[in-house]
Amino acid sequence: MASALVTDPSLLVLDEPVSALDVSVQAQVLNLLKDIQREFNTTYLMISHDLATVQYVAHQAAVMYMGRIVEQGPTDQIFESAQHPYTQGLLAADLPTHPRDRGPRLEIVGELPSPLDPPSGCRFRTRCSHVMEVCSTTPERVDVGTGHLVRCHLHTSPVQSL
């Protein structure tokens, strides 16, 4: 990380920056990243499967499914009010710090389609519990509030279950 910072970059790409680290070392690295971000006004493009890391470090977040962004916006809005069924499923699957904080269980069912032959339209439709006929077409991005964007027909069409 030090060699990446020596040139004082305005943007750093971080791919799973703490994934193979011990929990105590993870905390130190994440705190260092936040300090660097604040002190040097450095922007990070962080790629991570660790939702807690994203929530701690990111101001803006984007959730991808099979290579497409399905939801993006201010991190706090995405974590507090996820709008896409895939994002909702990811957040529901994340383990809480205490069992009493466990929210409702939303399961993502079905097999992941082949990325070499993705479904037409909404790529999540083969696994979505809200699938509608219109999901065979690609949904547009919709602003559901303050730059919180979602790409889902639930926000663009009247609900008609299949």
C-alpha cells in the first residue's frame, strides 16, 4: 500500500484489501485507509464481498450482479433501504454482530446462471422472488431518492407476478 501512495494518487483501486488478513489487522488497515482518505482526500474504488468493510469505508456503493450494477448510491441509503431484491438478499445473508439483531431471512434461490450465457433482460430474474413478465426486458436505472439508483422493474412497472 505504501508504494501505491508514494506518488500521492487521487484514486486508488483496492481489490479485496483486507480479505486475507486477521481481524485485528483488518481493523488497523481499514482505519489507516480512512485516515488516508480524510487527510489526503484520496478516492478509493474498492472491490469487496465484505459488506461490513464497504459500509465502514465507502461513502458511495454499487452492488453488481453478473457484471451489471443493479443498485448504487450513498452507502448509508443502500444499507438502510436496499431497493433491489439482490441487494436485499445480500444484506439479509450477512451475519449480524449479535443474534438478536438478525432481520428477516431473504433467500436467493436457484443456481447462478452462466456468465457466458446470461439471461436476457434483468440478469437476476431467474433467481428473483418478484419476477414479472416485464423482467425479460432490461430495466432502466431509476432514482429512488437522493442519487440512490436502482435497476429493477419493481420501481418502473406495476407489479404483476408470474
